Amino acid sequence: MARHLWPAQTRSSSPPCGGASARLDAVLDSTSRTLCRSSTPLLFHKPPSDRECFSSSGGGGVNQLGGSFSNGRPLALGTRLRILELALSGFRPCDISRHLLVSHGCVSKILARFAETGSILPGVIGGSKPRVSTPRVRARIRQLKAGDGALFAWEIRERLLREGVCAPDALPSVSSVNRILRAHKVSPLHT
């Protein structure tokens, strides 16, 4: 199996991939010049260097291409911008991957996200689910319990669904119903 070598690793004077390396270097040079001149708010943030990223104790490692990474941390913004610049210049994801020492999966994921959303920014890690207990839902839960104090929380849930107060995917859990009843000083005795 032939292994592609890049400028620092070449054994012969011929560039790999039919001149792709020279074109990549030229695009990378122009990208870094563009990044230095740009006044886009996105670029005010200076991406941390690899040394800054891995100086803290954070599960860093080296990928199969020799590039450094940190599990669970997003790729630096500068690298994301270079991936996009190279892709828009017509380079294949596999060439971008080898040149920037970023896994092919990472390159593909960033480009797919850009194609879908127009953004190269990383997604939000964690976060909470959207609230299902809207004021209308909370009010109806209190009304149902006040009307029949013997209703169980699961019965209240069924009534919310049957009456169309909540969609099946936005139905509050039994514990949420009990929490709402406790918060409004309605005794959730028969839950």
C-alpha cells in the first residue's frame, strides 16, 4: 500500500497527489494571511495553540496521522477555518485530513455540518432539554388535582394527553407532575 508523504516527509522531489501538496501549501498561506487581515467577529477569538490545549490535564493524545487531539474538546477554530477554506478550494476531505493531520471523520463531520447549517462552529456540549411544563400545562395540572384530589400523577399525565394539552413528545414525566404539585402547595398524596 502506497503511503502519501507530505513536504516534510517526501523521499523524492515529486509532490504527492499530482501537485496537491504545493496547492495545499499555497491555499494555507493565503488562508493564514486572510485570517490575520479579517475583521469578522468570529475571528476575534485567537484559537489556542496545541501547547496551550494540552498543557492542562485533559486526556490529550496523538491520532493515527500524528496530529494531537483532546477527547471531548472541539477542534480549534483556526483549523476548522482551514478545513473549510481547503474544501471550498476543491480539495478532497482525504487530502485535507492528511495535510492538516486531522482525522478524516472529523473533516467530514465539519464539512457536513457546514453544508447543513452554514456554520463551522462546534455544537453545544450538554445543555438541558426544552421545558415541557409551560404555564398552560402547569395550570391544567393544578386544575385537575384541585378538581379531583384522588388523581394519581400518571392519571394526570393521561388526561393531559387525552385533552390535547400536551403532545406525546412534550408530556411531563410523573416526577415533573409531582414537582409542579409540590411547588404550588397542592398535596400530591395519591401519586
